Amino acid sequence: MLRSTIYTIFTIALFAITLQTALAQGGSSPVGVNWIMVTFNTPPNTLSVYQAPLKYNKDFALSMQIDDSDESIFTEGFPLFEGNGTSQGLTYSDGCGNSHYFKISSSTFIFSNNGTDIHNGYLDKVTWDQLDTLYNHGWGIINHGVNSDAGNDPVFIDYSIKRCKSYIRRKLFNTTDGGVSTNQFVNPNGFESWTIPAFNQGYIGAFRQSGDFPIGDDGGDVNDPSIDWTQQLVFKRTNAESDAVIPHVDGMANSSINGANYWSTIFTHNLSTKYSGNFTSDFTYIANTYGESGLDNILMTTDE
């Protein structure tokens, strides 16, 4: 087959994967590429298709959440990653000359225990306008329940998951076409009792602080043949409040060899007061080492 034909297939595959990810984040389609149609002028004699394990054919991936709607995702994370008057931002490339900023997701609950909307200037929480800005720059919004109540009452659990999803969608409906429909869930306090109810409501992933499959303490290889990525899965989150992030990232990079491609997800409740190291210096190092100005082999994006 002509080399240009191979390139065309690869380009179409990349476009389909990118489009599907964007649709999933917007809530319009489940994650996963179901089929790709390629039309040839004449039938090829041979056909070879390679699908990159990670988007843009990166060696390894990292995703991160800021829990409990903390505003530091916007006041500290956004200007560092996307750039401001003193920073150019932290980027990786897509291999075609385009730069992409690092991203984080907001693990969002919506009310205080007295029923107040916490996104209206309440207790250092991210506002709806800030969430809108983040989302429209490709950052993530994840369902974390209606409030900080992590109780085990099945009726409340179902209500909490549904109410948080519907409220987020309604509040962002006028600024994002169709609103934001969350498809990932962070279990309150990591309690396992929230996982199945979230899955029953169509969530594709549940995040906890424990577990070892498909992501363990050191991340997980996305090429592991025992992982069925079409299924709903529970993911372990590494606690960036107690575990150093740089050795964790270095370890994933060093393990992503000989056909392995590692991914892990980390979290904190605040990027300055809770994060275990120095957020700015840590991620400046990560970007300079593995981002576009370094090896350019990291995918630092949302969990979808």
C-alpha cells in the first residue's frame, strides 16, 4: 500500500479518537471509537493500521483532580498551565506542530450542608463563571456528589449523584451548548458503596483512594491485555497530599518502555495548602522534562 495511504489512515484514526474524546467530555457520546470508515480510490493490496495506545502516541499519561470544588484549580492551576503575564504555560505537542496546554479536572460538589450553592463566592470555592472558563478551555468537571455528605443511604446516594449532574448541567447550560454532562465520578471519601450506583447511572469511571487494578500505586499499563477498557472501571487515585508527585511521574516515564504505556491519576484538595510539594516547581519540572520543551512524551489531560 502507498505510504500516503497509510498516513491517511493514521490521520483519520487520530482525528476520530480526538473527536470522540471531545464528544465524551461534552457528554454527547460514550468514550471509545466504534468504527472508522476509510475510502480508497483503488483496492489496496495490503493494509496495516496502527492505533496509538495513548492520544498523540505519547509514552505515558497523567491526569489530576482538585477535589471539593476548590478554587485553586482556577487561581493557581489555570494561570500556570495556560499561561499569564509571567508564564508561557506548560504544554505538550500533538506531533504536528501544535501545542496543547496541560489540563486538570475539578471534582465538583454543589451545595453546602445547609443548601447554599457553594459556587457563588462561598468559602474559596470555584465559581460557575470560572468553571465555565475552565471547561471551555478543555479542563474537566467531575461529579463528586451533591454535597460533602458521604453517607451510605442508597436513596441519598442515588439522589446525590443525579442532583449534582443535573445541577451542573443546568448552571452551565447557557454558556456551553447543551450544558456539561459529567461522565466520571469521584466517590465521596472514596467509599465503595457509591461505585455501583454511579455505574447504574451511566458513569464510565469511579475514582477512589484504594485499589490496584487497572491503576495501582505506580500507575497502570494501558496495554495490559487483562484490562477491558469498554467496561466501567474503578480507578485508584494517588494522593498528592501525602505522596511526592515528581518521583511518581519519573517512575511512570521509566516504566513506559518495551511496549508499556503507563497512566495514573492524582488528586489534592488545594494546590498550595494541601499539595505535598510545591505545585509550581513540580509541574514546571514535569513540563521541562516530559513536556514540549523536553522529551515531549507526556499526555497531561483530563481523565476522559
